[in-house]
Amino acid sequence: QAHLDRIAAVDGDVHAFLHVSETALDAARAVDAARAAGEPLGELAGVPIAIKDVLCTIDMPSTAGSRILEGWIPPYDATVVAKLRAVGLVPLGKTNMDEFAMGSSTEFSAYGPTRNPWNLERIPGGSGGGSAAAVAAFEAPLALGSDTGGSIRQPGAVTGTVGVKPTYGSVSRYGAIALASSLDQVGPVSRTVLDSALLHDVIKGHDRRDSTSLRDEWPSFADAARDGLADGALRGVKIGIVKELNGDGFQQGVKARFADAVEILQKAGAEIVEVSAPSFEYAISAYYLILPAEASSNLAKFDSVRFGMRATIPGGGTVEQVMAATREAGFGPEVKRRIILGTYALSAGYYDAYYGSAQKVRTLVQRDFSRLFGEVDVLLSPSAPTTAFPLGEKIDDPLSMYLNDLTTIPANLAGIPGMSIPMGLADEDGLPTGIQLMAPAREDARLYRYGAALE
Ligand code: GLN
């Protein structure tokens, strides 16, 4: 009830939610009843959680921030949502996002932007600005996001929350509306590292309905975070600072807080080395070919027949006309831009030059990471090059919007886990900054151990 009251009080300004659950209190009471009956419950039973609207929920509309799916209620829950319900977490509602998770500011939502609770004239990051803002504004203690190129970590950085992109394949993508299938991962958003660990423990694990799901046995991430809270957890840890991810274009206040964090790590006994990953210079270019290529294919299913919206044409029109009119009216400008870019990059004659080259860069990024993880335990960078920028500033300048993903994209290209944790406020604007930790694939526990220690 307290969270529903908080949503009623502040969400008119923040607009983190696209839909607030009408059954949250019933679900919470059911957990109370189970507790009273002595049923064994998990650590998060009864805790409310906000869910990014990219995830299918059987009892709430799931629009992915798009007009084309307005009002669509899926016939099933995403695996991660089913897992939340199974341990008694209480879904509070669905959070706002850039349309089909394309964007870094939540301004590309078809339902209007979310605002940053720290300053309502600023963006909350994207694409998962709604989930991050809900947690930052105390509308929800936990949220789920999805991260294809930084959509959990960058909103975390600019709203002062914790966000984790798990190892690719460690959390099910079944029922997560696909953006780029080789990059997408669902992950936790919270206010502390331990909270994210507890949530990650609930959603991880193999799912036979996701063909890229790993069969690993995962250690307890909550135990890893608790280990990190013990004295001396950072002693002797080798940390690499990636030169290419802390360059000239970075905001002064971000660089200053990052330098403070490095000093704290050194004082705690960590060994800091500067490392270089030359391929990262090309990571954004590669990502913005691979992502549109995959997205153009994934979004082909919105054909006016199978899901959601269908445009009406005077006199009926042919199937192709109805399909075209629906996609014209149902998709926003950024989605159209990427579909066109993706189909172009995949077209005969250009395939090798664009998509093929991008895949080669992806391999180089993976090799740079393997080499660096032979030398250090974790890699470190600012989570985003700037603090939250003003609403409207980059909306007409796709390239400068894309550049905000510089720090987060390499981890997606390589499938490795990454975490953003709050790093203090920038002097010049008083807004949150974030620090990013990256670990080798399958070593998510390291992020929780060292993240909790640094926090
Ligand atoms: N900002 C990135 C993009 O626009 C990240 C998207 C994401 O992680 N979903 O593609």
C-alpha cells in the first residue's frame, strides 16, 4: 500500500509507470496468508517489484513502449515474471521505456517520456528509464529491466541506482519482447548491490524455452554480495581501468567521481592497472549495425495480423496496404530509422561490407576482453560518459544519443556481465554518476562481491 500511495503521489510528475497493477494488494495479502500458514517463503516474498514493459505479463498490458502494441495483453507470463510470482514477489505495474528498447533517454516511448526524479527537466536514461526512475523515486524497491546495449546500466548511472546486465544466457529471454536477440539480457534494478543479488538469484537459471539459455549451476549471488561486505574483500584484487572507456569526451564531474572511486579501491588494497582495448573504438559502430539488423528481423512479426494494432483503410485495402499503413502509424521515428538501417545493412551487396564487418569487430571486442581478463579480475569504467542530460537535448540528434552508450556496449557485444553502482554526485550539476564493473562471462558473482565492497 505504501508503494501504491507513493506512486499516486509522485508518478504524475515522474511517469515511471505505463500501467499500475490492480491486483498488487491481493497478491501481497496472499503472501501474508501463506506466511501465516507457515509455508516456506523466499527472502523476497511480499516485496513489490516494477516490471519493464518489454516483459510479457498475463494480467497486464505489455506494449514495449510502442503504439503498435497498445492494450495488448499477452497470453502468457515471461519466464522471469513467472519466477517472481512463484517466490511471492508482488508485481506493482509496468514501467515506461523507449519504444522496443531503442534509445538512451526514454523519450522515444510512444506514451511520453519519464522524468528523472533528481531533476524533472532531465532524462532518466534509457531504454529502461521507467524502471530506474521508479526505484530512484521510491515508487518500487526493486525493478526488472532489459539490457541490449546499456538499458539497465546507463539509467542506473543517471538515476543513482544499481543495475546489472547478467551474463548472456544466464537469465531467460522467453517472453521478453526481442530487440536484438544476440545481445538482449534481462536483469535487476535496485538501490543496493545486495538487493540486485537477491533478485538475480530469483531470475537466473536454465529455461528450455530459450534456445540460448545456459545450463550452468550458478552460485548464490546474495552470498557473494554478503562476502563483499566483509572487511578486506578488495585486498589483492586486480582491477583494470579501460583507457578507451574514460576518454576526453567524458564530463568533468564524472571523471572526478571516477578518480575518487579508484582512490577508494586503492586504499582498500586493490591493485589498479591501466589497460587498453583498441577494438572498443569501433564497438558503437558495430553495435549500431548488428542491433538494427537483428531488430529489423525481430520486428517483422508486427504485421497487423498477429498482434495488436491494425490500421483501417477506406475500401479495405490489400493485405500489403494494411500492413504498411499499420507499421507506418504504429512505429515511431527511431524504430523506423533502425528498421531501415538494419534491412539496408543486411541487403545483398552490402551484407559483407556492413553486417559482416560488424561481426568481425564483435570478435575483436571478445578477444580484447579475453586478453584483459587474463591479466585482471574485473574491469572498471564510468557507467556513462555524462550525467542525465536535459529532456529534448539529443532527441533530434541520433548520433549523439548513440554515443552515450559508449561505455556499456562492449559488454553486450561480448556477452559478459556488467554492473553499474552509484558513484556520487557530479560537482557541476549535482546529478548522480555511476561506476561500471565488468567480469568474465559466467563470473557474475565477482560483480556482486566487489560491487558490494565498493558500495
Ligand atoms: N541505448 C541503446 C540503444 O538504443 C541501448 C538499448 C538497450 O539496451 N535496450 O540501442
